[in-house]
Amino acid sequence: MRKKKHRDVHHLSPMMNVVFNIIAGGFALLCVFPFLFVVIISFTDEAALNKNGYSIWPEKWSFAAYEYIFKAGDQLLRSYGVTIFITIVGTLISLVTICLFAYAISRKNFKYRGFFSFMAFFTMLFNGGLVPTYMVATQVLNLKDSIWALILPLAVNAFYILIMRTFYSTSVPDAIIESAKIDGAGELRAFITIVLPISLPGIATIGLFSTLGYWNDWFNALLYIDNPNIVPLQAMLMRIENSMQFLMNNAQLSASGQSLELMRSLPAEATRMALVVLATVPIACAYPFFQRYFVQGLTIGAVKE
């Protein structure tokens, strides 16, 4: 009597495997294509762009948009340096503060965990507003025209604290910490040697969020920074955009031959796309380093055991 073969439900036939790969590749292309299209537009000649509109393969390629932006020269490189500095230092400070705070309120034997949890949650619902924040930063902390004005306001995020607290509660068993204490480790040593290695997915997730926040921040520079030597990248690119818009508006108002010629030669649309490329590519290159832990860190605690 022949034995009946059991069908493996986890196995796909070669044909279905090809079909699912094509579908997945199509979805991936749909996600990547908008950014690739932005890159293509940034290298398109402005006259061809005005004549033919957007196209996947431009009639004429041009580096005019990047040449216009890189006229800033040293200022652009300086702004890149400022942004890289505040992103690295700010992310490190943010991770240390958030991880320690979240670990404390995740411990059941911490006497004031309820009070500090409420304090973190309360700031998600209510805040002092823009004017009090500005007064505290400039008059109390004296952060005006300081690099710390770009770091400290974003250092602590209550939402990230609650994410890490949930991560610790669901992923770090109390028995592991108790065993470390039995071996003579204190609370801080147990946190550094036991908890942190287990918490890498959550830390990487919060680190990515903080990195994106610091890299894309321009509002704090608008409020606190007048010194051109410490203007971050996003604020500097926004100033280039405003200057270009100012030139175009003045050219339209004056309506002189020279002004109209300037307006026609200005790579306005391509420059906007080039600004997006310059602001996005560096942080996009950093994403693969976080990707290993990102999904796992987001889904920890999403399923109740």
C-alpha cells in the first residue's frame, strides 16, 4: 500500500515562486520609482522641462541645478558638517536619555515608575507652546546661536520612551536581571551588560527615528540660529529655495529684458528636485545599517502572549 504524500503548505511551486517574485519586484519598483524620478528631473535641462514637462528620459540632460546649488561652495559643505555633527551627537544623547528613562519606568520594583510614566505621557498631550519654549531656550538656557539649540530640543521624545518601555517589558525577562544581581552585578552593570545587548532591535529603531528627526530638522535653526557658520543643511537648502523664489518674483515684476532672461535661465524646477536629492541621499544611505533590526524593533510587543 502506497503511503500518501503530505503536501508542504510552506512550499511554492516554481511557477508560483516566479509570480510572487514578479509581484514583489513590482511593488518594490513602485516604492523606489518616485525618488528615481526626482533624481531624473534634477538632471533635466530647465528649457526642456518647460517645453516637454516631466519625462522619464529627458530630451536634454543638464547639471545646471547642481551648479546653481554648489555656488554656495564652502557654506554648503559647512552646513553638511553641522548636520552630520548634530545628527550623530544628538542621536547618541537621545538614545542614552531615552533608554535609561524607559528602563527605569519598565522596572516593577521602581517606586516612582507610575509618576514618571505619567510625566512622559502627559507631555504627549500638552505642552507649553512655542513662545514659552523659545523663552526657555534663549533666556533661561542661553541657547541662542548655539549648536546645542539644534540638539537639546529634540533629545527626548515621550513617544520613543513609551516604545522602549514596552520593549523592555516584553523582551527582557526579569529572571535574567535577577540572575545578574545574584552574580553580584548592580542595576547599572546589569543594564549595560545584559539588557542593552538584548535590546538592540529597539535601540536601532529609536536610533533611526532620532536620526531622521535630527537630519530633517530645520525649524529649530529658523528659531535659534542667525550665525551662518552653524546653519544646518535643511535650513541652508530652504534659504537657497527662498532666494531663488525671490529672484523669480522680482524678475516677473520688473518685466525687463534682462530680468526675463534671468528668469528663463534659472533652473527653478530642477533645482527644487536637486535640493530633495541632496537632502535625502545621505540619510537613505544610512538606512541599510538599521534595516536589520528595524522591523523586529517595531513589531516587538505588538502580539500579546
